[in-house]
Amino acid sequence: MSIKIVSVVGARPNFMKVAPVIRAIHEHNEKGTSPFIRHLLVHTGQHYDSLMSDQFFADLGLPKPDVHLGAGSGSPAGQTADILSKFEKVLLGESPDVVVVVGDVNSTLACALATAKCSVAPGQPRPLVAHVEAGLRSFDRTMPEEINRIVVDHLADLLFVTERSGLANLRREGISSAKVHFVGNTMIDSLRSFQAAADTSTVLDRLGLRYGSEGNGKHKTARPYVLLTLHRPANVDDRKAFQTILEGISKLGREFPIIFPVHPRTRKRIQEFGFEGDCLGKVGSEGGICLVDPLGYVEFLSLMKNARLVLTDSGGIQEETTSLGVPCVTIRENTERPVTVKHGTNVLAGISVSGIRKAIARQLVRKKRTHIPEKWDGKAARRIVSILARSINKGLGKEGK
Ligand code: UD1
């Protein structure tokens, strides 16, 4: 017996979540476990720049996508609709048993919706929707991702949860516990697999972040530096909000170099608002925040691992820093990943100047303490694949649809 799984990637944070699932499928097949899994990778094209996509395929050893939808950028509705209708054609042509979607981006929503509404052929069950990273809630519906999370979880037939808060959220929303599986975090599977590769990266030397300059970088000590990422529309699309955040951070730039790999959305805003200059400069400029191009997975991991402090508005980075034991300040009012605050290394700063400065001061004196959240052990993808294989063997698809 064989089954067919389609997994979907679209935007940067999807790639590291899907890579371990694909690896686990290969392992499953190599061991000869039943059923044999045929796998297809679909890239929606939501992120298309080589630094936002191709570099991640190379770093993570992802196979070339079997199908590329070429969707690209657009308004939220336009982008979602484009992916929705293109993905429906893939479903009709391929008739998979399961579609695996990850995270909370527009591609996740569009492909889950296309699958949930798809009738492959009269009398035949539709493919199952499996959601990896289910149950997270920020309780802030102004975030596009929160809408995506809620809708996808309510469409999904199998929900794979990364932390216990997800179980409680799904229970509260009336989702049957029979569909929900607490498996851990596939993004942390990737992090654990690539830590050794990150240790051989030369990115710190390239950015002048090591003492001394001769010889092979990996034997020299890293200088203390801070890593910054910002890309949320609420933080960077509004001039005043963006300026306030920079004001909250800029004082720290007199103490440490602040390395800022810039997302294309943020780059556009910096140019539009005329922020380049003053506190935003190039690597090597005295003090201030150093803008660099978006980095690949392994280089970014190396930068996170060696940082004195990470400042971010990303979701995934809150989890990665917790797993690495690196202090993190999240420049948001809320988080959908409360385990990173309760047990990890994360604090929420809000977006006021004083909130950001206070959180930075607190994190700079924080004692190093690593508490790895439950099941963030590098085995999440294996658990997922074994549940997928079991569920389809049991004919869950046919009953559930
Ligand atoms: C998306 C996700 C967000 C995730 C982020 C990671 C949604 C709703 N948001 O936000 O959850 O944290 O990815 O990066 O899905 N652009 C380029 N090149 C690219 C991709 C984007 O230049 O390869 C520019 C385009 O101008 C585009 C803008 O960035 O309009 C925003 O891209 P989009 O995919 O809509 O959202 P992100 O802000 O990247």
C-alpha cells in the first residue's frame, strides 16, 4: 500500500518547518515501514527573492519543488486568492491523501482552504488537511497571521501542536481532541540538525564580529553584539511606530554593534521614510545599527547562537532563542508562543521607547539558563510522519470527510 502526501511551502519561515518532515518521510520509507509514502513538495512562490527562498533550499537540503505556483506578492486577499485557485489545480491533478501545511502565512491559509473545499472526484474523499504548528494564539486579530491560524485550525483534520498552550486554545475553541497531537516543534528539529553547520559558518568574520582577523574564524572568540530583526506590518509600515522602535533601540548601539538583516518589506520602508543615515548605517560604521541583506538559514543561526541579545518581532526567533538559551526581547505587545516567556529566554517589550529600553536592560543582566520546552527534542517530524501514516492506514480520511 502507498499513500501520497503533498507538503506546502511559501514564505521564509515555512522552509525550516517542512525540511525535517521531508527527511522523516525518507527515513520512514528507507526503513520499509508501511505504508510507503509518495511525497510532493509545492512552493507557492509567496517569497521569491533568492535570499528569501533559494538560499533556504540550499542550506536546508530541501529538494527542488515538484510544483512551483509562482504566486508572488500582492494584497492579502489577492495573494491568497491566487494561491487558492492555483493550488486547487494541483489537488485535482495529483489527488493526494494528505496536504501538510505549516505555520501561519497566507500560503498556509490558501492551501488549507483549497484542500478543505476540494472534491477530487465524485464519491471520493477529499485530501486531509494536516496543520503543523497548530493552536498558537496571540489573541490579536489585527495580526494577519492570527486570522490564518484560527481559520486553518478549524479546517484541519490533523493538528500538530508545538506547546501546551496550543492544546488549551484548541480545546477552548471546541476542536475535538481526537484530531490534536502534541508532537513538539519541527523548527527546533531543524535548529538541532544545523547547529554544527552554524559553528563552521564564517559570517561572524565577514561582519567583523570576532576579535582578531587572521586564521580560521571558528577558533576565535565572538565580540559581543546584538542581532535585530523587524518586519511586522504593525511595526514597520507605520512611520511613527518604526521611529519609536528605533529610538528605543538606538542607545544600545553605543554599547554594542547591532546587526540588522533587513527583510525586503522593511528595506522598502526605510527608504520610503528616509531613515537611512543617522542610526541606521552599514557594517563597520561607528556605533548604531548595521543594515545587512537577509541572511540564509545557517548564517542566521550562527548569528543568533553567538549573540549577546536578540531583538525581534518574529514568531519563530522567539522559539529559536529559547532553544539556544540566548536572551530575546520581543518588540510586540503579545506573543502566540507563551512557553518562550514562561520557561524560555524571551521577554515582551511592547512598542514604547521605555518598554523596549527596560526589556533590554533586564535581558542584558539575565543569568544564562536554558530550559528546553517539552518535546522540543528534535523528534517532532518523526512523530508527525508516524501519526500521518497511522491515520491514513486507519482510514481516518474516509470517515472524517
Ligand atoms: C510573511 C508572513 C509573515 C512572516 C514573513 C516572514 C503572511 C501574512 N505573512 O510576511 O507571517 O513572518 O513572511 O518573512 O503571510 N517581498 C520581496 N521579496 C520576497 C518576498 C516579499 O521583495 O521574496 C516584499 C514584497 O514587496 C511584498 C512584501 O515583501 O509585498 C511582503 O511580503 P509578503 O509575503 O506579503 O509578507 P511578509 O511581510 O514577508
